[in-house]
Amino acid sequence: MHSTATGVDLTGNRTPRFEGWNLAPLAGVPLIGLMFVGRLNTIADTWRDTSGILSNVLRDDSDKITRSAANYRAANMDSGRP
């Protein structure tokens, strides 16, 4: 779980966010396209926050997640489902 948490952290930290310096690739995009930069940044910020929460859960509560999965599997087997 710790390596998964590290992977989630990396994806959160590497999520692109459009700032003034990296808008150059969008220079050919019409002004309407640039209006979506704020939306893209909001999505990037939300993903960064969410990935932080998920990585903390994976690190701090990995025992609970493992037990919950085992309980779910046992209950699923008891019900006759594969």
C-alpha cells in the first residue's frame, strides 16, 4: 500500500497546471480556449487535493483497507458468489 501511496503522490504532484509560463503551447488556441484554463486549473487542483487525501489513507489506514477487503471477500464467498 505504501508504494501505491507513493505513486498516487507522484501523479498528484505531476498534474499539469497552466500558469503564465506554460501557456506558450496554447498560443495558437483561440481566446475561447484560453477561457477554459481556469477550469483546467480547478480540475488539476482538485486532483492534487484528492490524491493527497488518497495517499494519506493508503499510508495511514492500509491495515483497515486490507481487513475490509478480506471481510468483503469472505462475505461474498458465504453468499455463494465467486
